Amino acid sequence: MAQVVIAILANAGGVGKSTLATHLAYEISQRKSKVALLDLDPQRSLDVFCGLESVEAPKTIVNVLSKDFKGSWNLVSAWDEANVEVCQGHPLLADVANELVTRKRGEYTLSDRLNKYPLPHDLIILDCPATLGMLNVNALAASTHVLVPIQLEMKAISGSAELVEWCITTSEELQLDPKPPILGFVPSMYDDAVAMHRQYYNQLPDIAQQLDIKLYPKIRNSNEFKNASAHGLPLQKYRARHPACMEFKQIAKDVIALIKEK
Ligand SMILES: Nc1ncnc2c1ncn2[C@@H]1O[C@H](COP(=O)(O)OP(=O)(O)O)[C@@H](O)[C@H]1O
Ligand SMILES: [Mg+2]
């Protein structure tokens, strides 16, 4: 068994990062593995997606990243699932990011925390902010793998190629060994009725092949995702028989295989 740490990265907001993070977390938790979701986004989106009350900074990941963290992780369970625990985010993460710039080993703070005070979970999912700043550098340095949701819009597609480049150069600069590979692209919010979506979706296999990155099945656009998160639930719990629930299965299968490796 190996602990897998997945950074969900994209250099744009609103592309489905938190949706992917939470739905993958739920999916894995149903396969008898323990999952920790860490909210690195100052917008603390996981509070909404997980139906949690927002809490003060000392009870969030702000504490974990603070200089004098002593190892008591702030975890709460999500959706009444014993196998999913969340370390909540907080707006002060923006200040933490600034402080990390000048701190020794600032890029490796999250990685150092996970090494010195390991979490018992099989899978750790890092829900990241949109900007490629210090928090995402920390996420990359702490990760074993990266997942990239892609919206089927022109800017998002060129942005994804830039993101791949950023992962490679940042991994080199940080001398990560091994460098966290990109597990795959996940086309998100795909609407068959939108010509542009169909057009970009058709181009994706070529783009993914050129970048040598796996392309996962698309996640459809459905208002039920929004309804589910308005109830603080993943779609699998809100509408278990919704066809979109199936669209996370292949990623989950690959992640389970990674956990079972070694
Ligand atoms: N497949 C989807 N269909 C419809 N709405 C979606 C889908 N995925 C995400 N959303 C909604 O789009 C918004 C942005 O998604 P989110 O996962 O928060 O993106 P990010 O974390 O990249 O900012 C949220 O309101 C979310 O509920
Ligand atoms: Mg988000």
C-alpha cells in the first residue's frame, strides 16, 4: 500500500477542481479507502461542497501551514462518511501564501508537514486555488500525482498546456524526485448542445497525445452538480442514480490501483 497525494490543478477558476476533488474523494471512500481532503483555496470552497460550517483560522489548514504547527491536524468528517475527512480552508491562506515566500523551505512546507506528521489516509486530495502561486507550489511539492480538469473553452485548453509546462518546470526547480506525473486531463462541464464544446472535445485527444497525458472520460454539464453542492453533498449521495456519477469511476479505479501499488 502506498499513500497517494493528488493535487487537483488548473490555472483558471470555475473549471471544476473542487467538484472533481469532492466527487473523487467520495468515490474512493466507497471503495474502503480512507481519504483526506485538504482545502488550499482561500475561498474555502470545500466548506460548501462538504456542507461544513466555516471555522476560525486556527482550526483550518492555516494552522497546519503555520510556523509553530505541532502535528494536531484539524480534520472533520464530511457527509457523515467515516472514510472522508476534511482539513478546511480559510481566507487567511492568502496571507500564509505571502509569508511562505520568505520562509525557509517555504515551497516545501506542506510536504514537510505531511512527512513529519503523516496522515493515516490512503489518499490525500489537495483542492487548489486557481492562481499558480505559493499554495500551488506547495501542493505540487507535496503531491505524488496531479489531476487537471479542463473546461471545453478556448482559454482553458491553451491554459492546460501552460499548466503542464508549469508543472514540469516547477518540479525541476524544486528538484522533486520523483517528479509528480500528471495522472490525466479530465474534461469537465461538457455540454453536448454547445458546438464549441463538441469542437474542443474532438481536439483534446490530439492535444493530450502530444503532451503524453492520459485523457479521462468527460464529466457532463448538469445543474444537478450545483443542486448537490447547494445541499453540501456530492452528486453520488444527492442523486445516486444520476448518470454523471459513473463518470468518475475510471479515475477512481486508477487511483485505487495506485494505492494498492507496492
Ligand atoms: N459538471 C458540472 N456541471 C454543472 N456545473 C458544474 C459542474 N462541475 C462544476 N460545476 C459548478 O461550477 C461551479 C465551479 O465549479 P468548481 O468545482 O467550484 O470549480 P473550481 O474549483 O475550479 O473553481 C460550481 O458552482 C460547481 O457546482
Ligand atoms: Mg475550487
